[in-house]
Amino acid sequence: MTDQQQIDLRETVRARYAQAARTVTAGGVAEDCCGTDPIAVDQTFGASLYGAADRDQLPIEAAAASLGCGNPTAVAELREGERVLDLGSGGGIDVLLSARRVGPTGKAYGLDMTEEMLALALENTAKAGIGNVEFLKGNIEAIPLPANTIDVVISNCVINLSVDKPAVFAEMARVLTPGGRIGIADVVAEDELTPPQRAERGDYVGCIAGALSFTEYRNHLTAAGFTDIEITSTHQVADGMHSAIIKATKPADAIGVAEPASACCAPGCCSPEEAIARTHSEYR
């Protein structure tokens, strides 16, 4: 894929999510994972994958904008006081649920490239009255946070949309603290399906054509330095294509990534919270 093709594809994805956000803001419901046909609204994608207790504690717009293929907050085993980052946070449902789970001593960050989704997420946060939340604008291939500052990375049916997946996995490893972990819901293809065969089952913005196979997913995580990798299929979303929960850990003895001196607050640098605040404070 050429650089221009990557740019065009990313813009197509951004435009689709922007339209979904505008639909929800106008009182509608985002209709599916990322595209239109061939994925219909059912138990495969969207808010139906969250329990009623989760949906009921948040603004209706947060659930209406849910375009994911799972519920990563249900498997991430979040703990009080942890710092959580949601890649491709959309309308904010997973960020808000995470913020409640980590409590007032923890914090949940959401990263999205779409202005309309960020605006919707901020509205949902205000309606929910949750304070330990921050939304950041950027791409998941270049996370605007310092190294070694996040305890858990989650994502819900977004990595399959990336045009540079190795960069995403490398960035997750970079921002995680040693011993940090990931809990991701994503679409994954059976190993025997070639990329053209995946494309026959759905388009890229429909969360299908860009999906990695089970082996490819594991290999990318291993190359990024992750261990204890678990990839568990939860339900089929197309022929040979599955929603899956992906869990992995950054080794506790991993050598921390050094930040440039400009990212530090003082000799010896600062706390993770202070480093994050210095790095990105545009969306609060």
C-alpha cells in the first residue's frame, strides 16, 4: 500500500466515523460497526454487546455511538487507581465505563482522530458527570502520550482499521508501564483466509478487509515485545471472520523507553500524570 493509499484509506475511515457521530448527535443511532453492508445491526456489532447494567449507567448517546465488536472493559480486569487508554474511543462508552472501574484515584484516556467523535465524547462525559477522563486527538499509530505511563490499553474493533498495524502494537508497548497489559476486542480472520478472501467478505471500513489473521495478530504482538498472548474468538461476524478478545502483557522486566529531556518536568523526570499533562492537554 502506497503512502497516498494509506492517506486516502484513513480519510475514508475518518469520514465514516464523523458521519456516525453526526447521526448520533442528531438523535439517531450509528447503524453498524464501521460501514453499511454487509454487516447488519444484530448481536454482532454495537451496543447490544454491552450488558444492560453498563448501558444504563451512561448517556444514551454513548451507547448509540458504539460501533465495536465486543466489550473490552469486561475482560480488561481494571483495578482501582489504574491509568487506562482506549484507542479509537469514539463516543466514549469504553472510556466512561473504564473511568468508573478505576475510580477517582485512576484515570481513563480516550484517543480518537475524528473531531466529531471527540465532541460527542466530551458531551457524553459531561452528561455522565465523570471527572477522571481525558480525551486526546491523534492517530493510534502515533499515540500522543509519554512512554511508560499507561497501565492498561483497551480498544474496541479499531486496530483492524489501522493502515499501519505494526506501528500500533509498537506504540501500545511504548506507552505501557512494565507489567502493563492490553485487553482488546477486534475482528480476526481464520488463518487460511488470504487478504483478498477477507476483502470478499466485507470492505475495509466495514471492519473486515483490514483484519489480521489469528497467527498474524500473535506474530505482531510478539514482535512488539508482548508476552502471555491470548486470542479468544467470541462470535462469528462473517464467514471465517470472528470477533475476538486479545490479551497480552508487557513484561515486568522490560527496559523502559526513555523520553527526551524536554518531556521531563525536572531532574529525574516527573510522575506519569505530570508527564501526560505536559505532553497533551488539548482535549479535557
